[in-house]
Amino acid sequence: YEQTYGSWVAFTDRLLTKDLFTSATASAEPVVPWTIVPLVLSPLAMLMALKLAGQGRLRLGEYLVGAVAFMMLIAFVRDMSYVQQTAGSLTFLGAFFIVALTPFFAWLWPWLEKHGKNPGKPAKSAIGLLLGGIAFLPLAWAAHLAGINGVASVWWLVLAYAVLEFGELSISPIGLSAVTQLSVQRVVSVMMGAWFLATAYSEFVAAQLAKLAAIDTVDGTVTDVGAALASYTELFSSLLYVGLGVGALLLLVAPLLKKMMHGIH
């Protein structure tokens, strides 16, 4: 996940187009992005939806969250048409998909639980890891296309973010919930700290992995495109296989882990 702020940005900057819609035009005046509005409203909408659910008006809460998600979609299309994008600004796609997909996941897990098909926390975490690995497949393919055309479409990055955030929402909130539910009461805060300490270690690992795609540039321009493509393809392919391998391993041991959780789903 941390590659989204490292190798993904560098790859986008050097070898992908930036604007999602060809209608995007440069403007002499700064264009205020509309997506700011639903992003600001989304936390309030979530809190109101939870309050409504507690009052037995779950359907109304779902409509409220859905309305904010729809507002986000409209603002997204507008901003992509009128706001010039850069490799750095496109990192907003992660937040966009989290907000847009949250209503779906808020409906999915209870629906699966109701029908007796909830996979449980270990399996959800495994699915998250598998999707995290698969998210690198569109980027590896984009590197291949860039080698043919000189530049690849930014929509491959959009697809990568979409898959990644499906994985993120399958593992991150589930993991945080598991920490609080499974920890001994007096050490819950310590175990939560251990969770975020692992995240801190991952930042270090992410930096080391990103070095595999370090490219020499002159004034921001890649001097050896072929070498750059080879480096990005190697990095993205490696992380694809690592994600799939670790996810598959966790999926195999998920039944055992679920049994050790003493009824906590």
C-alpha cells in the first residue's frame, strides 16, 4: 500500500498520462476542486448514519451515505474534466475509492452474515492481501504498454487504485477490529500500538522496495526509458507475486485461525 506514495507516483510521473478525460483543459486561473465538499461531509454523514441506525432508521442512514458517495462521483467526474492533474495529485484516488466503496462494504458484511456466508476476519484479511497483490497487475501491464507506445493511459492507475482499495477495506478496518476484540482487556492499547508499529516497519520495507525502481533522471526526465520500464516491471511483478503468495498462505491457515478466535467473527 505504501508504494502508492513512492513508486506509483514516480511511475505515473514518468510513464503515464495524467488527465482522465481528454476534455480537461489548462486554465490560467486555479480551479477549485468540487471533491473537497463530499470529502468534508463524509465523516459527518457517517456519524449521522450511525446515529440513525441506532435509532432504528438504518435505511435512512444508508440513503444518506449513498447520497454522499453519489456526490463524490459527480464531483470526481467534474474535477477530472476541469482540474489539471499531476502524478502527486492523483494520489487522491485512494481516498476517493475509500469513500465511494465504504457504503458497499457497510452493506456487504452484514448481508453475508445474515445469509451465513461471512468469511470471517482471517479470510477477509487474506482476501485483502490477495487484492493488494493483484493491484500491481494493471501497473505491470501499463509498463508493458508504455514500452510499446512510449506512454500508457492513466486509467491503468485508476484500476490499480480501485483493486487496492477493495483490499484495503477488506483488511484494515477488519484488522483494527480484531485487535480490540481479541486482545486481553488490560493490554488492548499496547496491542493497538503493536499494530501501528508494524505499519511503521512496513514504511521502511516499502522504501527499500522502492529503491528497486530507482531511476536516473536529468531535470526530471528519464534518460534510459528501457531501463526504467524494466525496473518498474520487475518491482510491480515481484509485489504481485508476494501479495498473491502471502494471501494464499493466509487463506490456507484461515480456518485454523478462525477456530482459535473462540467464536469472534
